[in-house]
Amino acid sequence: MLLTYKIKHGRDFSTELAQAFEVAESVVVPVHYCTRYCIPGGKYKKMISKSRSSASVKNIGLPSAISNQILKKYGSQKKIKNVHSVNLIVPAQGIKYFEETNSIWISCLKLHMENLIPVVFESINQAEIDEEYVAFSVEIEEQSGMIPQQFIGVDRNTTGHIVVAANPDTGVVRMMGKAALHIHTKYKNIRTALQKSGQYRKVKKIKDRESRIVRDLNHKISKELVVMAVRQNAALVFEKLTGIRNTKKQNRSFKYSLHSWSFYKLQEFVEYKAKLLGVPVLYVNPAYTSQDCSRCGARGNRNGKRFVCPVCGHVNHADVNAAFNIALRQKDMVARIQTTMCTMGALIPPNDALLEGEHH
Ligand SMILES: [Zn+2]
């Protein structure tokens, strides 16, 4: 399966990007002297692409491996009218991939990237670099999907964190994205101040910055979730989000709306990364996940961050209780299917039968 794998490089490549622009421009500039039929500077002036060798753009200073790729790309497009922004393009030969350490080295830019998502690339065909990201086009083996031994329930829309993840089999609980509330309040205040003083152009800028930070955080959280699932050989279980706006859950003391926090984006990132690593992502019915007791199943009382069960006396952080319930809901369903199938004398169902989840 061929796909694009994007990561932040955290470097300042503005010099190289400016050079790349120069290289590209050198092949597509308007040429006044193109043929003798053209009137110099006259109305027949047109853009043509000149064929240029990397030697002729050497003085620009970009590594030749990269300028060659740019010349190839822009030189072959006869109809280019303008060059806007030009990415650095590194061919496969310029990229070293170390499977053992899960890192990549691009020698011509002295760029080392580590802590990649733990997926094995069969090959890396090319890398394109802009101000912020490296986009690798990679070939990976289609993941057949693990058979989950455990389930990690993920509660979104929690009080104070973006997600709370909990595994009822191990009791492991992770709360992720605490910074979000702080970020949101901070940028909201800045925006309000700017609006009051009529600096509307800056408002847009601040909005863009916030959504960039949110996107990065979403990427980080989704990676953490998926890596957690791989390590525990577990599936990730979420609540089905459709119609969440009308449920009680949305009304609980929560400072975000779905609009200000992009849960759908987070979901997209999780799905994508889970697919890379063969982690099943399942969805369950969200009804009462925050009211039921994760220990005995009775309907309990939720009071802000605290959950108390009137039947068994279980006390827990309300979001942790909800995350456990989400996982248990899936686990129970799998157990029910297995029991039914066994009673019917059939084999334990194959993996994909379990992956359907409860669809309502
Ligand atoms: Zn209970």
C-alpha cells in the first residue's frame, strides 16, 4: 500500500526553500529571447520551460540531488505560468531508513528524524519538505490486523483532558491532552482582546496558529493511543459520536464544544495511524457510559469529576469510569458472541467478525 507519511521536521529550511524556488523559477521564467519569432518584451512573450542541467543552477547553492528533482518536476511542465512555493524534493537514493531504530537520515540536508510511528516501511520513494513538514511517500505492507487480546476504552469530551484511555484488564489509565484547555483559554483571550481593539487581521492569524497547535496535539494524542494499543495488543474502543450533541453527555460541565475541539480530526488521525499498525478501532453505543458503574454495572451518580456507585460503593474519576465502561461494552459483546458461537457448536469467530462493533 502506497501512502504519504507526514511528520514535522522542526528545522528552519527557509534558505533551502528560497533556493528551491530560485531553481524552479530558472526553468520557467518568461523568456524574451526564446525564438526569433518572438518580439522581445512584446505581446508574444510567453512562459516556456527551458531545459537546464543541475550544473547550470549549481551557483544557487542547493544540494544537486534536490535541484535535479526540482528541475525534473518544473522543467517537464510546459504549461507552468507561475511558480508559487517550491518544496525540497529528495529522491529515494538520498534517504536512509533504519528499521532497527525506526529513524530516517537525509544526508544532503543533515536531517535526522526519529521516534517515528513504529511501522515498517518497505520502501521510501521520495520526500518532500516544506516549511513545517516532511512528507514521505512510502510503501508499507498491508496490515492484516491483530487479534486483540484486550480492549482500551477511550473517552473523549472529558473534563480537563482531551481523552482518557483505560484498559480494564490491566487497570492502566492514561489521560492525554491536558494542555488543550489552557491553549483554548489563552487563545480565546488573545482573540477577544484583538477584536476589541479592532485588529481583525491579527485575529485570523491567531486563529490559524491555534488550529495548528490543535492539529499537532491531535497528532500527538492519536500516536500515543495507537502505540499504547500496539504495546498492549489491544483494540481501541470509542463511543460512536453521531448525534452526540443531543445526548446528556454533551451537556455536562464541559468547556469545549465539538466545534472548538476537533474530535473528528482526532478520529481521522487515529483511524489512519491504527491502519498503519493494524490496530482495530471499534465503536460502541455511547448510552450511559458515564452513568453506569464500571465495577458492578449498576446505574450510579455522576457529580462533576466524581462517580459514585450507590450499589457497590465504587468511587472513581468519572471520566476513567466512563473509559472503562467503553472498553467493557466491547469486551462483553465479544464474550457474548463467543458464547453464542460455542453453544451453536461453531468455531470462535474470526477476527473480522469481532471487529464489526455494535452498530446502531
Ligand atoms: Zn457499582
